[in-house]
Amino acid sequence: MLIAMLIVDILALIVLFFIRKKISEKKFNNIVQRIFTWFIIIMVFILGSINRIYMLVLFGIISILSFKEFLQFNYIKYNNKLKIYNIIINLIFYTGIYFKNLYILLILFFLICLRFYRKSFIIFAFFITSYLIGSISYIDDLNFIINYMILIELNDVYQYISGNIFGKRKIIPKISPNKTVEGLIGGIILTTLTAILLKYLVKIDYQILFISFISLIGFIGDIFISYLKRRVNLKDSGNLLLGHGGILDRVDSLIFTAPLILLIFKL
């Protein structure tokens, strides 16, 4: 699946160069940046799919970078002490994930609460960026993780395309003015159809009954981060990913879908 996405990404770049004269230079450059960033993201996940340790390292890096971005939603300075705590906590967290030791995870969260009991937003930040986003890495089956990650990202793309083509009715304009009813519905329908096609053509073991729900929950995660950004007047959570923004802008759909996918895996 990742190789197929890589091929599609390269083909998209080729097609873009053929039609570059039909779009503005600004839009052309933005799309090139997005395609290039997708290329990097896909390559990173190809490396992460080598074995479970690589995947845990990948999610550990995502959690560490996401935590840094999350703090700005409450104007908290990311100082050296928090940098050290961030690395140590995520190292312990993903060690607990590796050994599937729930006691480590529970004790760690208790210690986080004890250490930051006067700074509840920091506790909240660790809960979101490690315990929720990282929960999907508890799954042993790397193909299962990759397949659902691809579907979640495709849902974002489908919502973006559907909203741009058909979007008229704003859902919550004060929080995310670009989100429309048509974009949400289009994303859900296209994601579900993609899952059905992949299930029966490529034999990917998707739980079709849950796909529409996953799409909706992914949308809620996106809105959640948009709300936090709106509170502090931020357009993007960061600038690490060209054309996309920050890490949280790319993994916001995972915040609530990751625990759900873990539940599906355990069913």
C-alpha cells in the first residue's frame, strides 16, 4: 500500500507539471510543497514498517514533536526542563507499549499527574500526544497500522477535495471556515468506498462497518485542533511540514481515531 501511494504521489507531481500553466504560480508552488511533503511522509512510514521497533521510534518522534506544538495552545514555553521531561516520558511510554505493560503506562501517567498537578494543560498535552496518538502503536500487526493510517490520511484528502469542489454549507465557520457539510459527507463516502474496493480487490482486512465512523471521528480530531489554534490565533500548529503546517496539522485525525482503531483490532 505504501509503495502504491508513493507511485501515486510521483504521478501527481508529473501531472502537475503538465498543467502548471493552467494554475497560478502560488497555487502551483503550494501543491508542489504538499506533494513533496507527502513523499517524505510516505518514505518515513516505509522505514517505520520495517519492524515494530522502527514503528515505535517513529511514533515516539511524532509524540515528542506534537507535545512541543501542543504547548503553544496555552502559551506555555517549551523550556529545557520540558524538553527533558518530554523525551524521558515518551521513552518510558513507548517502552511500556513495546512490552505491552499496562502497569508501566498507568504508573507513568500517575507520575505525570503528580509532577504537573499545578499545570493541568501539560498533563492534558501528554495525554493527547502520547496516550491517544500513540495508542495505535500498541498493535503488533504493522500492516494493520499502516493500512488504517493510509485510510485516515485519505479521508483528510477526500474531505479537502470534496469541500473545494462541492462545498457550500459551512459546518462551524467560527472555528474552521473551510470545513463544509459537503466536504465531510464526501470524505466519509469516498473513504468508505476506498475501503470496500481495497478489501475486495487487494484483500485488506478492513472492518467496513466502522469506516464511516472512523472518518467522522477523524473529522472531529481535526476540528478539535482547529479550535485550539483559533483560541491562540494560529493558522498552523507549526511549519515543519511544507505545505501542511506542523506535525499536529497532519496527525490531528489520529487523536481520537487511534484508540478506536486499537479497539477494532482487539475485537
